[in-house]
Amino acid sequence: MPIRPGDRVLFYIDPKRRFVQVIREGGILGTDKGFVRHEEVIGREIGESVMTSKGVRVHLLRPLPVDFLASMKRATQVIYPKDVSLIAYLAGVTEGSKVLEGGVGTGHVTAVLAYLVGESGKVYAVDIDETKLRKAAENLERLGLAKRVVFVKRDVREGVDERDFDASILDIPDPWNAIKAVYDSLKLGSPLVAFLPTVNQVEKTVTSMRELFVDIHVYEVLLREYIVSEEGTRPSPRMTGHTGYIVFGRKILP
Amino acid sequence: MPIRPGDRVLFYIDPKRRFVQVIREGGILGTDKGFVRHEEVIGREIGESVMTSKGVRVHLLRPLPVDFLASMKRATQVIYPKDVSLIAYLAGVTEGSKVLEGGVGTGHVTAVLAYLVGESGKVYAVDIDETKLRKAAENLERLGLAKRVVFVKRDVREGVDERDFDASILDIPDPWNAIKAVYDSLKLGSPLVAFLPTVNQVEKTVTSMRELFVDIHVYEVLLREYIVSEEGTRPSPRMTGHTGYIVFGRKILP
Amino acid sequence: MPIRPGDRVLFYIDPKRRFVQVIREGGILGTDKGFVRHEEVIGREIGESVMTSKGVRVHLLRPLPVDFLASMKRATQVIYPKDVSLIAYLAGVTEGSKVLEGGVGTGHVTAVLAYLVGESGKVYAVDIDETKLRKAAENLERLGLAKRVVFVKRDVREGVDERDFDASILDIPDPWNAIKAVYDSLKLGSPLVAFLPTVNQVEKTVTSMRELFVDIHVYEVLLREYIVSEEGTRPSPRMTGHTGYIVFGRKILP
Amino acid sequence: MPIRPGDRVLFYIDPKRRFVQVIREGGILGTDKGFVRHEEVIGREIGESVMTSKGVRVHLLRPLPVDFLASMKRATQVIYPKDVSLIAYLAGVTEGSKVLEGGVGTGHVTAVLAYLVGESGKVYAVDIDETKLRKAAENLERLGLAKRVVFVKRDVREGVDERDFDASILDIPDPWNAIKAVYDSLKLGSPLVAFLPTVNQVEKTVTSMRELFVDIHVYEVLLREYIVSEEGTRPSPRMTGHTGYIVFGRKILP
């Protein structure tokens, strides 16, 4: 099926140069390796490649969740793919899930959740910061996922009106202050997953969950990337030393 | 909504004692902490708890992907949650995805994929080993996910008839021998993800992918679990040192 | 130089079977792979091998610090080689060093320190627990290193009489209560290194050091072992997930 | 004992600003935080502090091995403290050790070895590259450790005249080509430790050692640093993802 205006395309040059754009008449991709006019792309197939104005090859690919970050305007600290993937998995998010997200950040987690809940699911993205909400909404719009998200300007610690969530994700500095409110909104047996940079936040969050949740676990993901080249195979010398801890638990009747 | 016969329930006692069962009249859960008759569970809500015959509390929970392993009869080495979550994420599996899985193992990855593709998606689980296929099918049946899976007895290295897969997952010892066949079955631009225990397998796989795939990456996930208790917070002394490497790439026109 | 009675020899069968013994007339090494009479060893060279009574090859080697643990009767939790090596390095222990050790444990750290300080150095091993001191002394005796150690039964938190230490190592549960006493005993500019299992201990220790020490750092060592075999190369599936954190600082005039 | 001309002093401002200098009349330390005249330092005690011309506090400390890198002019890739500490420990280097070092690099490992062998020990630092040898010698001179080192311009793969080494450290790209020569120079039972960036080098090295060495192990050290601050405690976001693998073995009669 040939690429048409309105399609989302990943322009892939190399690991550092990956750009998701919505194709439109007169559109243009500008990079330090040259530009590509969208009109050269229209009518081609995903998987084909074109050349930039500087003669550098650009692969036309279908955007995957792993590319979402690359298409976002970052308003704040983001949650990395290594963490988002485990968060979404632990939360069991899938087709039809109704998910509460407290703290939208840049919208990266929101986008992955929206991708996973499908047409019949819904993400309630709650934040007190209007600017963040707007930026996140723009980012979701750009990915074509905005219609699966309800953006709610509100302090998640004071609760939301919506009930019966299948899962809740918290990315706020003090989740222990939101535990009761989130608890009330979750279906019985459903998971809460919180993302936290410091050990002290983890301790407070876990302590606040003790009576209301079971199967409480704290995880940290370390991701190593490997380089396979003619000189041999070895781990990349660059590695993210720390992003945050992931706290998991399931709502019970106390 | 009260628990009824036919429902799948996670009986959760502690992190080591978690059992997924299909509730049926006359059913019984037996554990070293005592037993629970299913009839005591029928009519209760998810999130409530019951006592075993030995007076130990059992929480009734909704099974999540993270519990799938606990409900499986293991035929072989399994792929761990830390890896499955990243594999599914990299592959971009979601509602409606058509996924090729070469090498079913115990069916753990199959189950997570089936969970994510939803009602409209489909997993083609291909294996040369009839016994493994049957065990995997039984495991999927137990989880209520079997109808989303087509089990195919075949050597994936010789190709499959089906075409236009949105993603392909390989868990076989020599993926480099299946690269061409998998390539032919994938949609243009779609991802291949392989799971491999040794560095040597990684090298051969990556080398065999060079002309046919781009955005090739090799990852390894190290998962740390933390203990929060009255004595303080620290990483668990137990940690899985290694499971395997994850190789990722996206199909292009060469 | 042939092995003689009184020599210390490492009997090495495989990574799990390594035994340091002092050779003596009539001595015998007993293992589940058979026994070896010391008289078969006397007169041989280090680097040669003998057979056990069951025909298993035993290499006769010179004991290195990495073997010290294998020759110890363990009274308590030990500090692992991965940590001991960094602790000794950070402390700058070498020929002639005068080292204060608060908390002897099994004597493993004591032994490595004694090995490094040489004939002209001295380790002051301080503990409140007489039993631990005696066991540590026996372990050091067995390694031929006891004469470099002064064992002191005392609460290190209440200070020691000795002054002008080149370095201090603390392996007690509450080093923050010993900081002032240790500070008084150290030479100006000299390092304190503490080993601590939990994050909370680290926080208290670092906080208590702030005015009296500079260049304060907290480290954690993760050691991976690799398996190279015909099936390929990969990290060992077994790995120690956590032992403890290492806190470092250097005494200053406040 | 007051600081005098000829003494080595660590000028410590913060973790990134640490400078080892030999104090001399008219000497000066220049930094982006201002300068310090050595004459202000002479007569003071280690552990005291002075102010730079810009009013920034500088602690006067005794240089430890962990500072050696900071005082070196780097000619090439260096081996990090996390690796040097384990290498020296595995090699059992101490007072009186006679150590063969094949491949001097910048002289960092040479310096730590020289520090540990004491007055009665000796390091034979062998390299084919005269420039590297000269730079390493200058670096050792600056640390006051040069007289414990014999610098030898030679290809270590072709062997050295000296015999009966207590330990050998290899930091060359192809240690498998030096195994036989190093084997001949080592005492029976003594350790060889090699440092290698890629898995492929590890495989070749281990394979070449199989008949001549026992207790062969391959290690990799991952070092995490932690930040303790008012915002809480967490691992540093910066971490070195990979430096190299450490191969260990002990010479036997084949």
C-alpha cells in the first residue's frame, strides 16, 4: 500500500537520526544530512528508501512505539523505552483497557498506553500542569493517538471522577499522597505501577501501599546495548546509569 | 462482578505462591499452605481474599501477563518477563497485530503476544517439535488465549505460507538460518526480534540481517529487584545473571 | 623450590573445590572427589598436580587473596572478593600501611589487608564480639598472616588508643556512630571506607561524614562472570544480586 | 609532618577537579577555579585546606592509587580504577612481588602495581611502542614510583629474558599470541591476568590458555556510583557501560 498524505512515516537515517512525520503535500524533512521533500515519498512503499539532498540514504519505515520519543517535543524529563516497556507489561495494558495515568510528563508513556489500549480502550491522562497537558496532547496528535486519550487537568492526588480503571500508572513526585485516590478509582485486583527516581520515594510509596495492595514489588531495569562490528562484539561504552525505580502492586480489599 | 465457573483467577499467597486456575464446580487449589475449594471462591469478587484449610490468606486476583509463567507447565527453558516485555514492546505488538513466532518453547511468549493482539489479531506459533506445540497449546488454552493462536508444525527456517506479518519473534538456536524465510513473510518495514543466549549466536544473527534489515540493535536486560523492609532498603541478593540477548531489526528493500 | 611441611598450598580441583591447607607430616585433604595425603605433595613443585584416591586431578597452587575465603571457617556474613578488592584499593593499603579495621566478621577483609600491608605494616582488627575475634584470628593463623594483625576486643564506636592510621575500614551496622572515633584515629588526609548492605545505612553514614571528610563517594560493584564453552560465550546465569555499598571519604580538618 | 618541597600532594577541589603535583619552590597549580602558589602550601599539613586566587577551597591530601589517573598525561585508552583494583587483587600483587606487565598504555596499571609491590618488588613494564614507554615512565616519575619499574622496549609476544615472575598482567590486543612467552616467564602456579575489550578476544585468549593454565575465569566489573543529596538517594545517571573483560588463570605443568 503506497504512502499517502496523512500517513505517519519514520524517516530512518541512522540510530541518532530518526524522525516521525505526518506526510503532507509540500511537507519537507530537514536534517543535517540534507532534506527530503514529502512529495518524493508519496506513492512509495514502507520499506523503500529515498536519498536526501546530500545523497544520504533514508529508509521509510512504519513508526513503532520505540520511535515515539523521537517524534516528541520534550517538555520535561522522559521515561525511557526500557522502563515504559516494563511498566506497560506489568500493568497488563491491552485492547480495551481503561487506564489512569497520573502525571503525563511529555506524553511518552501516554502514547505507549494509547497504542496498546486500541480503538476500544481509553487512557485518562491527568496532570495539574496545563502546559504539560497541552504539549502531551500535541505529541499524541502527531502520533495519531490523541483520540484514545482523555486529557484531564486535575491534581490526581485529589482523585478523579472516573472509576473502574483496569490499571493505573503514576509518574508524580509523591505517589504516596495519591495512593488513596488511585485506590478508589481502580477495579479490585487491578495493578498500580509507579515510576520513581529515588530510593526514598520508593520507600514512602511502598509503605503507603502496604494495606491496600498485595504482590508489591520494586524493580529497576538496566539496559545494555551491544556493538557487533568487525573489531568484535562488546557492550556499548555508553549506558544510562539510572532513570528510576518501578513499583508495582495490586488492589485488594484491605 | 462476582467470580463464576469458567473464570480465570489468580490465587495469590506470596511472591512464590501464585496460581492461575480456571474456576469450576468441585475444583480445588492445593498448596503447601493448605487447600482452597473453588466453591468458596464462586460468588466472591476479585480483590477479596479467602483462607486456605491451614488458615493462610489467599488473595483472589485477575491474572496479568506477569502471572502467565506461574500457570504454565514448563516443557523447556522459558523466556523471562524482563525479556518478554521488551520483546513485545520492540515488536510493537498491539490490537490487530498479525505476529509470526518461530520457536514456541513453553508458550510463554506466545501467551503474551496473544494477550496483546486482542480479538482481531493473530499469532502464528511455528515449531518443528510437536510435543512443544501441544504443551504450548495446552498452556494457552488454560489462559483462555488459545483461540488467538494458530499452531503450525513446521520448520520456520523453511518458511511459512502466511504472508504480511506485522512482526516476527524468533526463539530458535540458529535464527540466521531462518532470516531469509522470515524476511519473506514480513511486511516491508516490520520488525524482527530474536532472543539468543550466547554472544556467538548474536554475531551470526546480526551479520545475516545486515542487508535485509536496518535499525539493527542488540540489547540485554538486567532486572534488579529491591527489598523494602524495616531493616532498610536494598537490592535483592538474588538476581538472574543472564538469560539472553535481544536482537532487533526492521525489514527493508535491500 | 619443592613443597615442604609448613607450606601453605592451594589444592585446586575445580572452581567449587579449592582448599588451602598447611602441609604437615601425616596431613590429609579429604574431598567428595577422594583424598590426598600430604606426603604425596611434599617434595613436589607448586604447579604440579597429583591424583586423589578416586583418580581426580588436583593442582597444587600458591594461595592468592582470591582463595582466602575458601580456607576460612565462616562465622558470619562475609565480604566478597568483588568488594574486598575495591575496598583495599580505595583505602590505598600497601607495604607498611597501618590500618584500622572496625568489625572483623570472618576475617576475610582482615586477611586481605594483612596480605597487602606486608611485613612492616599492621592491621588493628577491632571487634566487640570475642567469638568473632577468635575465629578471625584462627583464620588468619591458618593463612600465616596472623602476626601482621593486632586483634583488639573493643567497641570501635568508643574509639581505640592507637593513632595515626593510614586507612580505616568499617564493617559494622552503624558506622555513623563510629565516625568521630575513627576520625580521631586517622592521619589527616587518610581514607575511611565503610561497607554497608542498605541504602539507609549509606545515607546516615554519608551524612555523618559531611563535615569531617571530603571526596565522599558511594559505590556498588556488580560482578559478572562469563562462560566460554563450545556452545558459545555468555554471562553466567548465576550472579550475586547485591552484597553492599562501599562508602569512601578522606579526613580533613573541618 | 608539614608539607615540604618534593612532596606529592593531591589538590582536591571537587570530584572533577583533583590534581596531583610535586611541590616545589615557585610552583603553581592553575585551575579554572583559580590558582594556588605552592609556597602557600609548604609548611601546611596534609588535611588542611587553602584558598585559590578565586576564593575556592582546595583540600591538601595524600595521593592514593585512586588519584593516579588524575595525575597522568594520557597517551592512550586507560584502564579504569574499577578494573585495575580487581586486576591487582586477582594477581595477588603485594610487597616484594615481581610482576610482568605486557602493554603499558598510559602507565596507570603500572603505577598501581608499582605502588603495591613496595620497595622490594619490581614491575617489568614491556611495550613495543617507545613513545608509550616514555610517557608511562614520565607518569611514574611524577608519582615517585619510577624506581620500582623496569621499562623494557620489546614485543612481549616474543618473550622477555627475565624469569620467575609472581604475576603477569597483559593489556595487548592479542594476548593469545603472548601466552606461550608469558607462560615461560611465570613461576609455576602464578597468575596471568589479561584485560580485553571484546568478547572475541576473550574467547581466543581463554582457548589459548586451556592447557597451560587452570582456574580460568572471565569477569566483568560494573561499577555504579550513588548520589546522596537532599532530594534523596539514587544511582548516578552516568555510568560507564563497558570498559573490558578480565581473564584470569594460573600456570600449571601441562
